[in-house]
Amino acid sequence: MKDEDTETGAGTGWMLGIDTSTEWAGLALGNGTQLISRSWEAGRTQTTLVLPMIDAMFAEAGISPSDLAAVAIATGPGTFTGLRVGMSIAKGFVLAREMPLVGIPTLEIAAAGIDAVDVIVVLPAGRGRAVWQWFGNQGEPEPHNSTIPELVDVLNDAPDTLLVGELPDAHREAIEVAHAQVRWQHRDPASLLWLARDRWRRGDVDDPVMLEPTYLHGVTVSAGPVQDRLRRKT
């Protein structure tokens, strides 16, 4: 993982990253030479914990909100409450001070820094379902929403593909029985900052009024991901 850019000009200064996509939340604050991050199991407490945590990070860095130069936000897919909390806080900062906002898809954050040719990144979608997306040589532009058995079928068709992400223990066991290439890990909030700073440096920022999160229920439900994938391969 490379640190934030240290050159002068666009893409420099203090940037705050907010990821409240799932029950595992993360925050990062960096300026190119200093990085402070927090990652914790927030559950349903994002509404009460995120802002105090941000204030504590400002205090640790010795800055105030007026010192921020940009904000990064994880855009999902994720839970309705979590994403709404994170997006509201991010937009509050940028609209009040007219600073850049950069939205990064949550699955892209989870895939950052993975040293594998083909990767499937997975997040829990509740009710026995998972949201997942291919990266690497098998990269696809859109995530899938499927049951755990459907995801297992996809993995059976791709035994050399690394599965990365987070799922409940019961679903982990079902996957581990069928697939050897598994790495369970939570998203690193520093990855959000790294990806967003790169876009900010290139002038690729989002309209804070128009940017909206992608909720789990908004991801297309795939009834047959194996058949879809086999069609793409032939």
C-alpha cells in the first residue's frame, strides 16, 4: 500500500475518509506525511459513534475541520443506515466548506492492495445472501447479489480465484469447505484514502449534490451467476 501523495498542488492537504458501508466501519485522516485510521465493529451504532470518532482523530492530528482539503466516502453497496450516515457526514463537510468529494465503491476499497491475479471480493447482504464482484483478469463492472450456494457454485468454477472479504461465520464455513483460496479480512480505511487521493490528484471528483450511495437492495439479484459466467467465457 503506498502512502498519500506528498507533492504540492492538487490532491494534497488533509483528507478525511469515511466508510460506514457495513457493520464494520472505518475512518482515515491523512495529509501525505501523517496518517491516522480507525477501524471497528460498529454494528448499528454509526449514528452515535462516527462523528465523535472523527472529532477525536482531528484532536490527535492537531487540526480542526477547517483544515480539511477534501473528503472521501465509501459509496457501497452497503446497508441503508450505515451508508446514509456516512454520506450525510461527508456531504455536510464538503458543502459547508466547498471542498472536493470523492466517492469510492466499497468493493473496490476491499480489493485494493490484493496481490492476486483474479479476486472475488465479498460482503454480507443479509438473509443468507452476499454481494460480490470480480477484480483482476476476470474483472466485471457490476457487483452480483446472490445466495451463498450460488456463490459457492461460482467458486467451484474458478478454483484458483482468491476470495477476499467479510461474511458471517456460518457462511464462511460453507465456503471454506468448497473453496481453498480464501482470505477473510475487513476493509482498510487507508485504502479508501489512497484510492480517493489518486482520483483527487487527477481532478476526478464527484458532485456532492448528485452523488448517491448504492444500497445492498439496489444491486441486481442474480438467479444464475454460474450460467451467466459460463456464457461470458464461451
